Amino acid sequence: MKYNILLVEDQEQISNVVAKYLMKEGYDYTIAKDGFEALNFFNQNKFHLVLLDIMMPGISGFEVLKEIRKISDIPVILVTAKEAEVDRLKGFEIGGDDYVVKPFSPRELMKRIKVFLKRIYHDSDETVYKYRGLSLHANSMKLYKEEQEISITAAEYKLLETLFKHKGQILTREQLITLSYGDDYEGYDRNIDSYIKRIRQKIEDNPKDPKLLKTKYGAGYIFGGEEL
């Protein structure tokens, strides 16, 4: 599952840092700079979790949370510079699920997000292969380039999974067939060339001058690694 997170934070420096970590973890996200914008985004899109700053111009995060709770039980992690116990209790009383005090560790925040998403949506840990802006999701069999989903067939997925698993290794057509499709594969070995061509069209900036998936003439193909 590709999770979508609403990040509500008026300090650009903080939102930029958190956004980078969200991107690294493979999440989709939308940044709202104040409470009014947050509610507007929330009413127009589907989100799986909200990171909500409390101290914001316009309306506070507490007010935003009250409005969200009128229509949704989505998990909400409150983010604030306030450390007083009364503020934490107020957040929990009106429906906050967790509380993070600034300054906080982005890595710890990502772990908290992961725990909530797994608990709420009962999604098992998914193997995600990543390389240079590409991410291949094993459970959903989906490919993303810079967070943009790229349509692939089941055959292309199997070949891509092999390439990710053996990144930096030169593989012959025969090896690619065996590793991707098994010994019972009945197609022609040249079909691999067609799959490679289609994959390059989808992942390379310039398929005629590939940088990610290269041909080693007389040997086979290599994806990533020091050969690039």
C-alpha cells in the first residue's frame, strides 16, 4: 500500500526536513502551511495519517484536530514546541494519537509513523527495493520513479526484481530467465531483450543512452553498481 500523509507545519525548514524523510521511506505527502490549508487539503484528498503542528498562524492545530475528528478517525501525531503536561493532555483529550515535542529526531518520527500505519491498516512489512530514485514494491508489485507510479506488467516486475536483487552484477539472458521466471520458462531467450527495452523506456531519462540498465556486449546486462 502506498500511504499518503498530510504534513501540517508552518516552519518551512522543519517541513522540508520531514518531507525528505517521508520521501525516503516511500510515502506520498502533502504539505499544509497553516490550519486553513490543512483542512482544505484534508477535505479534498484521502490521507492515511496526519502530522499536525499545534502552534500555527490562523487557527491552531488543536482546532484543526477538532474539525478532523468530526469526520475521521485517521491517526494524528501532534508536533509542537510545547512541553507542558496540560498541553499534551489537551491534545489527547480532543483526539490526538501521539505527541512529538520539538526538536525531535526525524528517524524516531518515521518509526512512530510506521508503527501507527501498521497498527491501523494491518499492512505487513513490505520489501521495497530502491536505487537512484526508483523503488520497486514487492507486495504490491508496483514501480515508482521519483514517487510517480510507473505501470509495469507482471513479467516486467519479475525481471526488475531480479535486477534489483543482483544490482551491480552482469547477468546473461539465461541467468535472467532462470532467476526471474524459473526453469520452466517456455519463451525465447531473446524475449529478455524485448523486456529490457520496455523497462528502459520506463526507467531511463534517455532510453537510447541508458544509465541505469546497461548492456555488456557479449556478456549480458547490468543494473546499477560500480559499473555505472
